[in-house]
Amino acid sequence: MADLEFFFDPGCPWAWATSRWVTEVVDIRNYEVSWKFVSLAMVNGDRGYAPDDDYHKVIHNFGLAALRVASAARAAEGNAGTKKFYTAFGNSFHNLKQRKGFDTNPHQVLTEILQSESLPTGWADAYDDETHTPIIRFETDLAIARAGKDLGAPIITFKPGTESESTFFGPVISKIPRGDDAVKFWDAIEAVATTPGMAEFKRSRISLDLT
């Protein structure tokens, strides 16, 4: 059983930052993460976009296309395939900011991302394959059912399948903790998240640093 379920949308830079903190801790603690999907296109489509918010609609739809590719990677190689794709995507799209054409030719962009990490380029063909959409919808609904409405990405379930299971949106971090700092932060967040009655802990965001 996984120690953590991490629901992500590939297009969200905040989810990417949190995922890098999680992988830092996983490498140190030898934890197991189950990588799952939450589509911001579905979440925001259900509640409605602001009339002038074209940018988020475009980036969220690209994120949904990328999630279909992540689903194809999972079908081919299980949880490890999802992790490989998300790592390749994040390094290219968020760290290196290689985004040209994501709104006009998503298939090409996703193919190039896979090529950059020597992953099967055929996975990119799933970007518009609707057979993957019900899987994404199911996991999106699961994440929202656990954490609540009007949330984004990431959504994390600590200790899934146990009496201490607890799900929250976030943590949303502006800088990625590394090494001992990552572990200390993990222990603190896990303690807060799994404390009975804990509901919300929040402040306004500051600029994101992915270094």
C-alpha cells in the first residue's frame, strides 16, 4: 500500500513544485507514492470559468491532454510510467519553460517531451484519446470528494487506506525544501494533516521559485 496518494494536473506549476518536495522525501525515507490525476479543466469546467479567463482555460485543457498521456503511460508501465511521464513533463514545461506550441500543437509538444527523456513517443498519441477521460474523471471526482469543492492541485491523501487517512489541497509551496528541510517539512505537514479536526491552514501566495 502506498504511503501517499498525490493527485496532480501536469500543467499546474504549484503542483509540480509540491511534487518535487514529495519526491525529495521519498528518496530519503523510501516511501511509496501513488500518482493520481486531478484535472483542473474538469474542476473549473464544472464550476465555470470567468468570462475573460481564456489563459487558464487553455492551459487547463492542455493539462487534460497531458493527463491522457499520463494515463497511457500508466496503462503501459503502471505507476512507474506515470511518474516517468510527469517528471519528463515537469522538467521540460516548468523548469526549462519549453512551452512553444502547447496551445496550438499539443501532440508535437508532448511528443518532444517524451523524446527528451527517451520515453515511448507513442504515448503522446493518447492526448486526444477519449478512452482515457473516464479514468481522469473518476480520479478527479475522488480527489474532490475527499478534499472538498473549490480546490485545485495538488491534492494529497496521507496514509491512504488506514484509520489515519486524511486528504488536503496542497501544501502549496513557493520554494522546494531539500534534504533535511524537506523531511522536517513533511513531518510537520503530515502531523497537521492527520490531526483530527484539522480543516484549513492558509495565507496568500508569493512568487514561485522552482530552483
